[in-house]
Amino acid sequence: MVHVALAFLLAVTAGGKSAPDYETALAESQQECKPLVVLIGAPWCASCQVMKRETIEPMMESGKLANVVVTFVNKDERPELAQQLMKGETLPQIVVFAKQTGGWKRFSLTGMQSQSRMAQLLDRASPAKTLR
């Protein structure tokens, strides 16, 4: 628990631009009952870098991702975790886990996505919609 709090504190004090690691984000998501958004990519993947820079980061800065927990998984650094989260080998992949009646449900998109496509995915995964 101390590790989770420390990692969260470091993420917050780093200017708010860095996302927590997967384990910290997962714990925060479960504790706060917020959807978990995971961008799986790699440093050599141009689409991954563009998506992070032009879709995810602007959405975080504008507050459009305020009701979710965001993290990034580098497929090269965490191949086993990436394999567990991914469907297929195409990068980038966005995976969203959202709490619904009966447990957590997985939603995903593969390939480069715009802010509007991300918003549609988050709308589908919205707990308000899934718990009706």
C-alpha cells in the first residue's frame, strides 16, 4: 500500500503529465472504481508515439480523461504484461477495463485512434451506461 501511495505521489508531483505504472494505475482504478485506460505501444512504433502525443496527452490535459485512470505499457519492457492485455500483435492498442454489474469488462481499440474515437470508446465503457 505504501508503494502505491508513493508511486501515486511521485506521478502527481511530476507535473501531472506522467502516467503511473500499470500496477499503480490498476490499484487506483479498483480503489476509486474508475475505468482503467491502457495504451500499449513501443518506442519504435511511430503510431504509438503519435497517439500518445496527439490523442491521449491532450485529452489528459483538457480534463477529458479526468474520470478514468490512464497508464502506458511499453511492449518491449513488459512483454508478458502486454501479451496478457493485447488481442493480436498490432500496435498501438487501447484497452479499457470498466466496472459493470457482475465485474469488470474489457473494451478495446486497435491501431491509431483520434480523440473522437477515444471518446466513443470511453462512452461505451462508461459505468453509468453499463450499470443500467
